[in-house]
Amino acid sequence: MVNITHKSNTLRIAIATATLKVSRKETIEAIEQRKVPKGDVFEFARAAGLLGVKKTSDVIPDCHPLPVEFTSITYEIKDLTIIIAVEVHTIYKTGVEVEAMHGASVTALTMYDMLKPIDKGVEIENIRLLKKSGGKTDFNKLDYADLTAAVMVCSDTISSGSGVDKSGKAIISKLASFGIETGTYEVIPDDFNLIQDKVKTLATQVDLLIFTGGTGLSPRDVTSEAVAPLIEKSIDGIMETARRYGQERMPYAMLSRSVAGLIGDTLILTFPGSVKGAQESMDALFPQVLHVFKVIQGNRH
């Protein structure tokens, strides 16, 4: 199965439809009047469809088992056609579109099985995904293509030439995947005054400013102390989210002292200096944190 451990839980919704066509008006009347010999077609098929949704991962090898938190199966009759709609909700790391389509398929097949003794012309015409939401589906790169970004790596070791930066480059690569180009990238020492100077300068030049390194507990970790006093609007929930995400993956994430907030219209984020810490911070926060810029633009109007 595809690795989804880096993803975050979000509300995922999918609606799928299946179309079943009968050949005679009498078949529709038998369904509506509950006179089909095998039983109540709609209720039997609904029960089967619910099981189909729940059992999707048992029969589709690459589907992840997931918590199905809501399923609705409804019918619409149009002449000799019955449209089956299956809506599925979950709060999880991956979507439920296959679950919805599998539920629609099983519902349609159950109806076919129950109707074939009285109508040899029954057909299942199509099964398709009607709608899905949640996760990357709701993210449009074009909405953020104009954002400017700067990435600053705070490290005595790397700035002295004794090490190679991987964290900053990982952040830049992730930003690029969201259509955001990093115009400024620099490695600087763990120096309080220098970090503050960079914040004051870059906060007037870019929309997004990310620092990596200096958020831990060693004597030279001063990024949080340097950045926090300059933040005009603290957004505590951002780093609460990052720490919770990290804590679910390793027990020491609670020790991070990262801070986040706004200086004017510039979003400032401070991430751990390790590659894994930086990557996990990006995975925890992006792309949803970019909604900040829609809020800012809305406030301007």
C-alpha cells in the first residue's frame, strides 16, 4: 500500500453514483410496491451497499482500511432508470472515493440480482465519482502562484562550512510542489542580532518567511527568542498543529519551541533544524496554512 503516514487527518467526502436501467415499467412498479419476490429491493440493496462501503479494503488490495463515519444511500427513479447515490464521510488521511464507488457498485449488483427473475433486460449502465472533497482536492496551486518566499537556515555548523544544509533545501522543494518559488535562501549562524536583522529586512520583502534551526534547547538555539518579539500577531495554532503532528510520530517533538505569526502581511514560521523536523513541519502545515493569505486578502477588502 502507498505510504500515507506523512498525511494529516482531514474531513474527506465522496459521492458516487450508479445507474441501473430496467426494461419494463412493471419492474419499477414492483420495486415501488415492494412486490419483487426476493424482497424489498431498495432496503436489501441499501444494506448490501453499506457493507460494500465498509468492506472496500477487503476486496480492493491497495485501499487502506479507514474509519467510515457516515454513509448515505439514496435512490432516484427517472422513467425506467434508477440512479443510486452513495455519500461517504471520514476524518482520515486518505479519501473515500473508492469506498463510495464500491458501495454504489454493490448496491447496483444487489438490485440486479433481485430483479433478474422478473426482468431479463436489467442493465447497470455506469458507475462514477460525482464529487469529492478534502485533502489536496481543495488546494489550487494557482491561488498561491504569486506568493514570494524566503528560507533562512540558522546553523553555526553549516554557516562555517562544516556541514551541508538539507533542511532548507527540503523546505524549498516542498514549497515548489505547491507552486511557490523561493526567491531568497541563505544560511546564517545562530546569532540573535543577525536573525532579528533578517526578520526585519525580509518581512518587508516577501509574503512567507521560514526559518529552520535554532528552535531546540541547546544554548545556541535562539531563533525563537529572536523572532517572537518581532511578531505582531501570534498564531499559536500553527505550531500547536506542527507539534501535535510531530508528537504522533516521535516522542520528543513536544520539546520544540517553534513560533509562528504575522509581521504586517508576512507569515513567519520557525521550524526545527533537523531534516526530519523540517519535513514533518511542512507536511503538518502545508498547504492548509496558506489559507492565511486568503484571509489577509479578504481583510484588505
